[in-house]
Amino acid sequence: MIKQKSIKTIVRATGVGLHSGQKVTLTLRPAAPDTGIFFRRVDLAEPVVFRVDPHLVSDTRLCSALECDGARVATVEHLMSALAGLGIDNLYIDIDAAEVPILDGSAAPFVYLLQSAGIDEQEAARRFIRVKRSVRVEEGDKWAEVAPYDGFSIRFRIDFEHPVLKRSGGEICIDFGETSYVREISRARTFGFMNEVEYLRANGLALGGSLDNAIVMDEFRVLNTDGLRYADEFVKHKVLDAIGDFYLAGHPIMGAISAYKSGHGLNNQLLRALLDDASAWEWASFSDPASTPPGLARLNAAMAA
């Protein structure tokens, strides 16, 4: 049986919000089978608790932000990506500010945090969103699509007019039954350009950004002294973001995602379009190993590695 997972013990992290610049404490708590993933704004006079849901995404400017009953939690994508990469189904996320801490700009610190807490396999079958037919969304020359596939894969292409990004790999195709999320994706950091910083900060964004939590480039080169973690770190970070954005469904997707120049907004549009079309998907669980598609079995094994 492909089982649901939570964590074994409570674990905490403190950092700053990338866009708010505010200090944030994040507490991850175990949850029972079939609970799902919940955010809890514990700093408010009346704490607000809500389950992750793509229809709660209220802002996609340089991050994915959720809002419910007047409570906002922004920059959720890296944490959600780590949860997806490790197969965490049930969790309470307590947060004392309006933004998840950026930490080092990748999902790796969240992976470490979750692994430090211990991964708890639970006696309940995972529920997958199995794609039955292709769904596509477009915005100008940008597009994103999800198609049926008995596993989970992403093909992503970026296109930036910058010498560093031109030299870096602009396209990647990953089958997560064959490739380790932790090794090959989780360490990819967010990135930005020095000439955009002043504009972003004037609009209340990137107030907590620094060379410690992002790849920063001027007109010609990467300014971080330690360089890149992967030769194709830019496109890998876009994949990392997409994984987190799609995990706002609250359940893993069985399907193949393809995208060109997609970002948080288009990712969310595609997920909503899929879930809002009852004919395009179905629930699937696998209690009998003999009935588990080989691609999905490989994916489950890769998560446990």
C-alpha cells in the first residue's frame, strides 16, 4: 500500500520573509491520517486555520500567497514543494507572520527540517489526483499543460534575455520515479536581478532579499561568491516552484506537467482548471501492490530513498 505520511515530532524554524523582511517563526506539527495540510496564523487575536486549496491563492506576484477569512500566508511554494517531494500528506503549519520564512531561498532547509522531525508512515492509503485527460492554459506565449501519466513528471522551459541564463540550461524534463527530488531539485534557489530590486522594494516586495537567500545577477554575471549549486539551477528552481504550486491541491497529482515560461499565476490557473473539470481527473488509491502502476511504485520508492 502507498501510505499517507506525516512527521513524528514537532519541529520549528525561524527566519525572515523574503518580501516582508519580517522575522517569522514556523512550527510544523504532526497530523492524523486524512487530515490534510493546514496553515494556522497563530499570531492573530483570533487564530485563523485553513486547509491548503488552490482557490485560496489571492496573489501570485513573485510568490504564491493564500488568503482565508482575512488571514494571509505568502511565499508558501518552497515549503509546499518540500512537502510534495517527501510525500507529506498530513501536517499543521503554525506561523506567526504573514509570510513563510525564505531561509536560503530553496526547499532544502524545509527538507532538512522535515527529515529531522522524522517521517511517519501512517496506516491509510494516499489519495492521488489521477489525470484522465489533458488540460491546458495559455497566457500570451506562455502556457502550461497537464496530461495523463501513471507517475509524476515535469517538462519545463524558461526563456530569459540574460547572458547567464542563456548559458545555463533552459529546459529540463524530470520523471520523479527516476530522479531524486532531494538531490536534484530541492537545493535550487530563487533568483532575481539587481536592476529590479529598487522597483520591487518600492512596491513592498523583496524587503528581506539578500545574497544569502537568492541568486542575484547584474547585467552580466551572478553576484553570489559561491556561484551556482547546479549548472541549470534557474530552470530547476522553476520546477521546484511548480511542484509547490501544484501541491496546493492538498494531494499528489498523477500526471505529466509541461510548461513554457510559466510562473505562479499560470501554475495556479492550470491547477484550478484541472480541479474544476470533474471529467478531467479522478481519485485513486493503491492498497494492493499488484495494482500499483510501475511508474507510481518507482515514484514512491524514490521518495523513501
